[in-house]
Amino acid sequence: MNSSVIVFPGSNCDRDVAVALEKLQFKNKMVWHKETELPKSDLIVIPGGFSYGDYLRSGAIAAKSKILNEVVKAAKNGCLILGICNGFQILIETGLLKGALLKNKKLKFLSEDVYVKVTNNNNKFCKNYNTDQILKLNIAHNEGNYFTDNNHIKELEDNNLIVFKYCSIDGKIGNEFNPNGSLNNIAGILNKEKNILGMMPHPERMIDNIISNDDGIALFSSLLKQ
């Protein structure tokens, strides 16, 4: 399977994603943001980091990069797109996903491990998870507080487009287990066509028990089943 990782000035998780993809034997290419053509890609990953220093709104400048025109075209043609953390913010800024990512509820940068529940595995990103499975993943963000309007929340719920929710170690969902204030504890969402996933936690950091855990690897292995 062919994958591409988009790299911006300030990206700092691009190599982590590449390691995760290459561990599962994806044929991966790193694509600089100034490029105007994408390699042949079954999957495009927009990684985490602080693209352009997160000036203005997080992801706002990156969304204007030349290569994003090609990413948008690929997305509309059904290519799988994964945006992680800053990548999620960029997907919002391009309009590929709806909503907004606001400052964390306590207005502080968060870097910690959290628990998330898989709320829907009926999609190409989560086939190797079980619904209601609890994952321990890492977060590292200042603007991860997902917000959207009531109509969109209804659309997300009616179409099973909410994939991950913040929870307790035993799967309880509530405000006390919500690290950043995200509406309805949302940690990751799909577009209506289910080929685009945006998520704040970092699955690429959880691919090896020696350094963390391997809770993230099933996301990448799910994509090999296409």
C-alpha cells in the first residue's frame, strides 16, 4: 500500500508516522509542503506538530500550502486521509472536516497519556479494533477542544462518524475524563464519506511496547485491509 506523509515547517511527528507506516511495510514517501504533485497514494497522512509555529490559528497557514490543493483533490476522489493533532487542525482549516478546534478548556498545553474509547469500528481506519475497546494514547496539544454546531453534532451521531471519545480507564465517558473540553468528549471524527479521519491523540506514538504500548498500531494495520 502506498502512503504519503506531508511535511510542513514545524512538523515534529512526521518521522514518527513514517516509522509506524514502514513498520507495517507501507511504501511511504515524505512530501514537502511546497510540492505541487503527490506520489501515487492510497493513504495520505498529515502529521502532528506546530506547522508554521501555529501562528494565527493552528493549521491556518499550513492549509494554504501548495500541496494541500492536491490533498483536497485526492480526498474528494476517495483517497484515505488521516490527520493527527495538528493534522486534524489542518483538515478543519481546509474544510475537509467540519467544526473548530479551540484552546483547551484550562488554556494550557497538554502533554499526557489519556484513555479513549473506540465508539465505531465500522470504517476503514478502525477495523482491527473492537467497538468499545479502550485505548491508551498520548496527546500533545494546546488547541484540541473540538466544537461544532448542533446540526453537525446530529449528523455525526446519526451517521456514526464519531470514532473516538475520551474516557476513563474502564470506559466511562464524562467531563471528568475529558482533558481539553471537547464537545461530547470527542477525540476523533470522520467525514460523511468515511475516507477522512481527524483525531487529536497520537496513534503513531503507541506502536511498540518497549517505548510505550502498541494500542495505536491496529489503526495503521486496519488500513492494510483495503
